[in-house]
Amino acid sequence: MLTLESFEEAAEIVKQVTQETKLVKSSYFSELTGNKVFFKPENMQRTGAYKVRGAYYKISTLSDEERSKGLITASAGNHAQGVAYAAHKYGVKAVIVMPTTTPLIKVERTKGYGAEVILHGDVYDEACAYALDLAEEKGYTFIHPFDDPAVATGQGTIAMEIIQELPLVDYILVPIGGGGLATGVSTLVKLLNPHIKVIGVEPAGAACMKASLEKGEVVTLPHVNTIADGTAVQTPGSHIFPYIQENLDGIITIEDDELIVAFLDMVENHKMIVENSGLLTVAALRHLDFKNKKVVSILSGGNMDVITMSSVVQHGLIQRDRIFTVSVLIPDKPGELVRVASIIAENQGNVIKLDHNQFVSTNRNAAVELKITLEAFGTDHKNQIVKALETAGCRPKVIRASL
């Protein structure tokens, strides 16, 4: 059972391995949403995510014999690091099964804590099935990433810290993958103050908890597809599901494109790196249908590899019309390229890349194609540049941006 006493015990125990993550007031999102918005930056934990809380508390409840057998778990990354770090602190062996799609940074950091890493399966559920088989075969003690009341209790210590720092909080937004964090947070919140609302946030491409709540029982999705790899779960936890049913006040689903925008928002306005799963609650702020409330978004983690980060930034700039590509048709004669460049310069556009195609037409005197990739300040500025090219007779056509 998740009791107030167990949460209080866990809150003291996890202090041994966690850093204090004070709430961060967001002026940008407060103004945008009409609420007082705060972030709980669990991306600043030693392991880069909140998962160390549940892993360490769970391991603390095991007997010496259970720990000595060695620990095993399955994870897309953050729970893996939490178990690896906790096992290291206890001086016991840890084996981690991770999906083959796990970002390299999470794999390497897990190994860095001394754990043995096995890559298996395309999604968490496949990795978990293999880890359970290994646990039975080798006699390891399995540490479930979310479907365990003790793990959920450790995760719920986040809620205690939020309420201690902001007693009059109205809403807490919590990411959902399998449901461990949402279970711990919502259960403790209702024990401390049932008037506080806890809203779960899931990726639309892996909304297993929403489907389960709608059906009234645990549902397995046929497949999942989301860039939020830490929450790419097909089946929520069956042991913790009743707590979610009783204590969660609602669910918001987020499309992947929204996470890309949220990443740019956090980098530009808070100078903070948050991984895609942690950005779910940031994107959800734009979905809120109320004003003048105190809202806390839990940033669950910040373990994003540089390649993914680069891709997200590029796609985000394109989504916001900060980078775009325009095709223009101009006569093939000296001075035309300079003329087009001058129009762009006069309108403060910045050229990133040019592609000059002389063979778009059999009549080169009539037209050649010039594809220009530009940097702009946003949609209005992009439209201004395109209009100027149109006025100059360049027949501009905005096409798929190419970087």
C-alpha cells in the first residue's frame, strides 16, 4: 500500500542520492498561459532524471539476500541509470536490458555507473519481457521501472517537495509512460491535499494510460510511435492502475510536433535541456483551459543525446518559420543572382544555402531555378521576404526546407 508513512520514509531515504531541485518560476509560460507556472527540474538530478528516487527507495526495502543475488531491470534509459547508480551505492551487481533504440548517451551513462547493459527489442515492453526471462534464469532480483508500489512511492517524493515549497499549488502536471511517477505523485497529493489537481500527460503515439482509463482496465496498445522514448510504453502497470483510477484528475495527450516546439521554448527562455518525455508537461501548458492558477510542470529528465538535440532544434526552427526554403525562377543571365540576394538582404533575410539549377527548363533564357534556404525571425518575416520576391517578379514558391 502507498501510505503517508511510507512516503515520509521514502522522502528521507532518497535524500541520500538526490539533489535538491527547487521550483523554477517561468515568467515566459506564466505570461503565455495566464497562470503562475513553475517547473520542478528533475532533469537536474545526478542521473539526469527523477527515476533514481524510485529505484533507490525500492532497493532500500530489499533484504540483503535479495540484493546479493544481483539486480536486473528493463528501461529506455532513465530508470536504467537510476538502478545502476543505486546498485553502485549499495555495492551490488546490476544488469540493465535496454531497447535497441535507446539514445547512446543513456546507454553509456548506465555503463558508467558500473552496470552491465544488454540491448534487446525495439520498445520497452520487449526489453522488459527479456529482462524477466533473465531474472528467472539467473536468479536476479527484478526492479520494475513503474509497476511496483515501492518504486511509485519513491517517485512520489517529488510531490512532497512541491507541496512543501508551494503549499497553495493548484495543479501538478506529470508525464506518464507506464504510470509509476503519476501513481506516486497523485496518491501522495490526494493524501496531503485532495483539492490539488494532478493531470497526467502522455504522448499521443503511446497513450496507453488514456486508453486504459477509458476502458476501465489495463489496455495494451498494438504499437507505439513517439519521439518521447522514455514514455514509449505499450502497457501501463497493472498493480498501480487502481491508484491512477482513483487519484488522477485527467490526461492530456501531446503530439510529437508539440515537443519540438517545447524544446525550443525551454532552451531559449530557460537555457535548460529537457528530454522529449520531460517536455510533455511543458507542451501541456498550452492546452490548459483555466487562468490564474498555480501550476507546476514536472520536468522528468534531461538525458538527450546531441544528435537527437540537433535534429529537434532543426525541426523546431523549421516549424516556427525561422528557417525556410523558397524556390524562385529567374532568367539565366548575369546579375540575376545578385538581384535576388539584394532583395533578401533588403528584407533582413539571412541566406544559409543556395542551390542553382540551370536545367529546370529547356529554355534557360526563360528561367532557371534557384532554391534558397533562409533564416528569418518567424512567420511574419518569412511572408515579408516571400512577398518582396513576388513583387520583384521572381515567382517564389515555398518548398520543403532542406538543411
